[in-house]
Amino acid sequence: MPALALSLFALILSGFALWLLKPHRSALFAWLAALPPAIITAWQLLQMPAIAQGITLVEQFAWAPSLGLDIALRLDGLSLLFGLVVTGIGTFIAFYTHYYFEHDARQGYFYLLLFFFMASMLGLVWSNDLISL
């Protein structure tokens, strides 16, 4: 699976995993929660030299082939900038959330919503056309 779509699915699956895991009391959990957006941030930083040279990463998936509709994701300079903002700040929020909601039983649910929000924001800035948006 291509990297952009894999990043979106990884955030969604990580949100579900953090919601289902119950050991929210451990300090290690904060690092575990911050790991998925941090990995996506690092991957985007690795793409920066290629994007700076003018290379654009485009991924297309057939959505309704009989109608000629595709889901298209695009990583260029502007989408890379906003993608870094989304995942960079999201990494710090995911880390801080553990300490802010340390004794709250709904901490995992917040992670689920946070990671869904990050995935939707990345989908928004990486979309290549109005259908994908």
C-alpha cells in the first residue's frame, strides 16, 4: 500500500488500539501514544529533500471505476508544510494527553477521536481533488 494512504490508515488503527488498550496509567503509554504521529512526521521530514526539488508524490485509488472516480492523494510543498504542522503538533498533544487525562477513564476514547481528527486533517491537506476532499 502506498505511503500516504498507509499513514492515514495507521493513524486510524492506532486510535482504535489506544482506545482498546487499558493500561493508561503507565508513563510508557504517553510515549506509545505519541509514536504513530511521530513516525509520520519523521517520514514527511524524509520526503522534504525530494519535495524541495519539485517532485510531487501522487497516489490514486479507484473508487468508482465505472464512473471514472478516483481517490487521489498528493504530497507537494504546501501539503507537506501543513502535514508537518498536523502531525508535529499532534505528536506533542498525544504525549501530553496521557498526563492531562491521567486519571480519566475516557483517555483512550480521546485518543481515538484525536487520531481520527489527525487522519481527517491529513486527508484534507493531502487530497488531490474535490472528490478526495
